[in-house]
Amino acid sequence: MNEMTFQIRTEGDSCLYEQIYGHIKGEIRSGKLLSGERLPSTRSLAEYLQVARSTVDCAYGQLLSEGYIESRPYKGYFVCPIEELLQLDSGLSALENRQAAVGAMPGGREEPYRIDFSPYDIDMSGFPFSVWKKITKNILTDANSDLFAKGEGQGDYSLRQTISRYLHSARGVECRPEQIIVGAGNDFLLLLLEKILGRDVRIAMENPTYKRSYRIFRSFAYPIVTVDMDECGMRADRLEQADVRAAYVMPSHQFPMGTVMPIGRRMELLKWADGGSDRYLIEDDYDSEFRFRGKPIPALQASDRHGRVIYMGSFSKAIAPAIRVSFMVLPKPLLEIYERECSFYSCTVSRIDQSILNVFIGEGYFERHLNKMRKIYRGKHELLLECLGELREEFAIAGENAGLHLLLTSKRGIPEGELLERAAGRQVRVYGLSESSVEEASGGAAVLLGFGGLTDEEIREGTALLKEAWL
Amino acid sequence: MNEMTFQIRTEGDSCLYEQIYGHIKGEIRSGKLLSGERLPSTRSLAEYLQVARSTVDCAYGQLLSEGYIESRPYKGYFVCPIEELLQLDSGLSALENRQAAVGAMPGGREEPYRIDFSPYDIDMSGFPFSVWKKITKNILTDANSDLFAKGEGQGDYSLRQTISRYLHSARGVECRPEQIIVGAGNDFLLLLLEKILGRDVRIAMENPTYKRSYRIFRSFAYPIVTVDMDECGMRADRLEQADVRAAYVMPSHQFPMGTVMPIGRRMELLKWADGGSDRYLIEDDYDSEFRFRGKPIPALQASDRHGRVIYMGSFSKAIAPAIRVSFMVLPKPLLEIYERECSFYSCTVSRIDQSILNVFIGEGYFERHLNKMRKIYRGKHELLLECLGELREEFAIAGENAGLHLLLTSKRGIPEGELLERAAGRQVRVYGLSESSVEEASGGAAVLLGFGGLTDEEIREGTALLKEAWL
């Protein structure tokens, strides 16, 4: 290593250790320091740079632990073999740039947002941390080695019993534990469902819809037919002509429109499904727990008399995204296929996590948590409505009954892009409805305002900024 | 409910509470007690049956918690609506019977096995329970709510860094954390890999092979071509004419044959893969940690210079099956496809579990655990070889260098079925090689003896019984 090329800015704002570490790492990654090359000893580099030897030690330690260099006893430090790393660098830089851009503002601005009205965030301050910790501790205390052994592919029977009881009482879902498949997230369960339904299933989706599910079906190469919505949700009368085998719906609270599907439309959907021996409705009940007005509406599955509904639910929204436990309730014909062809797939949730959740639900903590969160979200929901104030004259507001976001449509027809940009100008992030659109940009004038992850103060500040931006 | 039909055998061997519970449950499931029907009050039933009221309370409580009955305030107990349950019963009974049969002996015997030489079991007594508990506790203590938020789709970067360092030092695998996808089990990762590789990938597998992977590829409807093995493993010279795009191999320790692939054959495989722009080797390194003789052999991926190897590993065998953490290292071209088309898939491992594992590996506990287990397994391995004694004259033994099972082939050609049956006659379970065979029954004379899950005493007893059975 040519020590002369190494300059440190002692007056800079990054510390000496970081400068040394960063410099050497850069030299290795750019190929200037080659594999096997010997680095100067920490003593000599410290003398040369006129810094404490411990500073160089720290930098080398970090490089060592990241695998850039290796130490050989009695010989010193050497650059690790990294041919593969170099080859990769070019390919990965695009990825890294893209990741960095995720948080960036429209128009490529680097400024961070002050307030992010994300419809995907939830309030983690309400997480029952001490309860979770206590249950975990008890389970690890009581646990025999059984818990660390392999469990059933569908998930532990006791957890499935608990989920089936919960679904029955909270959502009116009728199912036996045998019908439930527990999995680490909806994505995994959809991958499994693909194996059950088979290839090339023509599937209907609402437009706009939940984009993640759309991407997943597209990754299955399922032909996707979008079916328009009206104020009751997906237009069931369009399904026949759409010639689909399955329809993906969110009857309790459609994302992003917020529509709650009335019983009449539900019956129409079920009638369509009954009209063919191989038709199914995939019900994504993703945030049914959070309904603020009126009584909870039972799941579509609760009205299903002929086994046409595949019910999907998750604890990610209700407890925490990190609780990777979702479940799917299979109707009898699909359960038979699962049993025959897919039951060898291992469960993706560890038995420890299953046990924690089982206790959390079974001992009533989940219900208490939901009641608490419903109250918190109702408060935020009302605060947001109240804070919107004059904006309510300029915007039509939808989705007021449930869930963690509102849908605002400009009555004057200000285009979505302009709404986003003007909000971004005040460092506020709102979400365009077209992001959820399956077809090309809708050219609409609507935005989503999520409030789940915001504090009361942020809701007040954010809406004040939006008024400045939009009025 | 006709109380007169209700007879209890007070002298029977199941307790009163269970009899009452079982009787009512049976009446509901068989449809004799209908939905909505009122049950007698606990007092009147207790009087009628001449048992303590608390006994009836217990039975009702259980039925309540299993969802068979419901209580209505001031009205009593009623049978829950269970039309769907009844419909399901017939369909599910087949499943239940099948599940019950899993543990049954060949020939339909009901007797349990005394000793099970399962090649899939591991020793859970060595699980570092207190360390795991301590780490979990520390993580839940230090944790801010971040840990409960959603993480990166590929898995937390810090865990991927730790895995990449571990793979580099332990397996010679060269990869950046960016190439690693963390997932809850190999099954999930293979589902993801299908999305990356695409449909209808013609794939070569060794025959015999690991049956679970075979079933998974079959569930993808991948055309599977079996390629014969010789003493070096998969015959690379057959790949060209097999006209496949991918080959699934276990070079470190082939399951079930136990073959360790020498460097020459590895090079032949890599050469085959280099011969097409779209050819890949899927390396399943499932139990490379447990090698008892000689130095560890680096992974096939370590010799891969052109990004043709997809490396798969798991902590299920090395730590515990319940630790649902596997990982896959993607070569550059596939990483690009993943990034473009699959990166929206959420990670299936909770961030808490990722953090526990990260500390477990990063702070050296994993290495210590592996050293400990290697010693334990080496001991069992040597004990088994020693205990086989005279059986070594009658059987050829393979797979002596690594892993948790041996392969015994009868020199006198006693057919596999007979070996299994004679062992079962002494209540010992051994595993036929043909179970791992992809094609129809091989008609061979070889069995697998796993020792991972057995105690020393069980190994001694099991081998003594096998001598009685086979000599």
C-alpha cells in the first residue's frame, strides 16, 4: 500500500477511525489494493498518520470483521481474496443506488420528509412489549426440547385451534383447525396457494388494489383481469364475462379505496363462485380488526356455504409487522389438494414463535391489545378528520369507517402528481392512488393519507403543512 | 339432549370428565346434537349422572374452549353452528387416518418402535438452551420497537453480514451480504428460486436423492431427470446428454449415499455449468458441519469462478429444526433477476429471530456449539460403527466420513423390505434406501441407519436388536 496516497483530514467531520477504515475499504473494493497484498502494520501506519495506534487497531478490527482483510499470525494483515466481490460490485451498485432512492423525494430531491402519511405503517408504541417479553420468557423456561424439534407443516395444532376459535368469535369464520395453514407472511401462503390452485389461473382483482398481491400474482404468471369497483366494491356482474377462475377481494375494507362490501354484493360474489365447480374467492381480511363505526362485519367466509372462499389473515397489522405469522383457511376441496400435494412443505414459523402467539391470543392479551389499538387508532382517525378542517371543502373524503388510512380526492381535480409534489415541497409525503393502480396511470386526483404510524403531534403538523401546500 | 342415552362407565379407565366431554363431542360431530340445541344445565346433568358438578363444569369448559358449544348469558349452553364441520368430517377422516398411520409399522402393526434409526433426527440434548434464552432475553431488553417493524426482504443486513463471514471462514464460500437471501426454511427458498429460475426448468437430480427436494421440484412441475451416481457422486458426463438447465447436488455429503464429491468431479460439474449461459448448479450443503474425518471440505461454490452455483444452507440441522432460518447465496445473474422481479417478497423470518441468530453466530456461540455437537456426533458415529460388530461382516458400510447416518448394504443380498420387516419384528425402525429413490423401487438390499437422535444406550440396544433380527 502506498502510504503517500493516504491523506486524512484531521479537521473533517468524520472521525479518524472511520476515515482510515473507509479509505482502506475503498481501496480494496476499487481493486487498488489486491488480494493477498500486505497492509502496513498498525504501528507503522499509526506513526505515519500521526494518530494513536488504537485508532488504527479499531479500523483494522472493523475491516477484519467485515471480511476485507485477514490476519495471519506473525505475518500481519493481508487483503482477503475478493475476486468475486469485485465482479459483483458493478452489478450491485445499481441495487444500492436504487435502495438509497427509496427514501428520496419525487424529483430526486435528497431532503428527508418531515411527515410521512404512509398507509402501510402502524403504531408500534402500543406494542405490548412487557407482555410479549414475559410470555417469551415463560415459554423458554417451560420449554422442553420439543419446542425446538420440527413441528407440523400446517403449524402447531394448538395454535390452529386458538386461531380457529379467534376467527369464529371475532370474524364469524367457520373452520376447523385442520383447515388452517400457518405461514410466515401472506407472501409465503400465496406461494403455497399457487401450488394448490395450479398454474395459469385467470384471476380477477379490483382496480385499484393492493399492489403487493398484484405483484405476487404477476410473479406467478397468472393472467390478471382487473374488474372495476363501484361504491359496493368489486362488480360481481363483470366476473362472468371476465372468464376468471378466482377473484381476489378485500371485502372488510378494500385497499386503497376503503370500501366495505355490503352483504348483497357479497352474496353476488358467492353466487358467481357457486356457478362453477372450480371457482374461488380469495378473501384478504388484512385489517378488519380496525373498524371505528358500527359493529364488526363478519368475514365473507362466514357467508360461504359451499367452500368457495379462501380466507387469509395476518397478525402483522394487528400486532407487529415483525410477527411473521399469517394464516390461510382452505375450503374442503383445496384442503384435499393441499393434503395430497403440498403437505410436505415445512411450516415457515418457528415453534417458539407459534407458542408465544398461542399464549398471547389464548390468554386474552390479543383481544386486550386490539381493544387498546382500536381506541388509539380511532383517536388518530378522528384527529386526522378534525385536523383536515378546510381541506374537507376542497377534497372528498372516503374510507372513513375502518382501517388506517383515508382517501382524499380533489374536488377541483388537481392532478395526483401535483398534489404529491406540492406536499413534498412542504416535506410531507402522501401517497398517490395511482400507485395502487394496476393499469397505467389513472390520471386521477386522489391521494392516500395513512395515519397509523404518526403521533398526534405529527398529524397536526402534517395536516397544517398540507393546508399550506394545497389550499 | 336425551339424557337417557348417556351412560358412563364409572369403572372404566378414562376419567369421568373425559367421558362426559368425549360423549358430547361425539354427539355433536356425528350430528346427533344439532346446531343451536340447548345442553342440560351443569347442575341437572351432574345430578342425573351422579357426579360432582365441577366434573361437568370441566367437561363443558373444554367443549367451550374447543368451540363445540357456546354459553349464552342467563340461557345456558348451546351447540355451536357447525354445518361446515359436519361437511368436513368425511373429507378429513381420511387425513386423520393417514396421520395416525405415519407412526405405524410396516404391515399395519400398531406396536410402537423401541428404537428409531431415523436419518432425519438430530440430538436436541446438546441444544445450548441457556445461551439461547440469555440472548433472547437481552434482545428483548435492548430492543427498541425497530425490531418489531418490518425488515428487509432479503433479511437484516447485519445477519447477512454475519452469515457471509461465517460461510467464508467455515465453507470457503465467497459472497457479499447482498447476495444472501434469508428465509424460513429451504422449502420457502426453493419456492422463491422457482420464481427466479422460471418455469419448466429441466433439472437433474442424483438418484437416490433427498426426497423432500424432489417433491418440491415436482410440485413446481419441473421436468426432473435422474442422473446416476458413481463413487464420486453425480456423473457429470451424463449432464450434457440429459439436456438440463440445472442440477441439484449435495457435494459435501450426498443424501442418502454419503458420498463426498472429490474436487475433480466438482470441476467437471462446474465445467458443464460454464458450458451454457443459463446453466446452474444448486448446491445443498445441508449437513456439511458434521464431518468426522479429515479437514472440512470447502463448498462447491468456493470453486465457482463464473457465478454458476446457487448455494443453499440451513441452521435446522446444525442448531435445531425449530430455528427456521435457511439462506441461499445467489450468483450475480440470478441476483439481478431476484432484484428486478422478486425483491418485493417479504422476509419470512421475524427480525427478533434474526437478531438472536445474529448474536448466536456473531459472538462465537455457534462455533462452540458446532464443536460440541461434532464431538457428540463423532462419539455416536464411532459407537455405532463399533456396535455394528459382526454385522460388518454381513453388510457393506458406506458414508463413514460425515453426516448423521450410515448406509448398510447386505452382502448376501437380503432385500430391503425383508431387512425392514425383520428389524420391525424387534421393534426397531430402519429406513430403506428405496425411500430416497426417485424411480420405482430399486429392489436393493440397503438400509439407512441414522444416529443423530439416539442416545448411546439406544444405539447399543438398537444394534443388539438388529443383530438378533438380521444375523
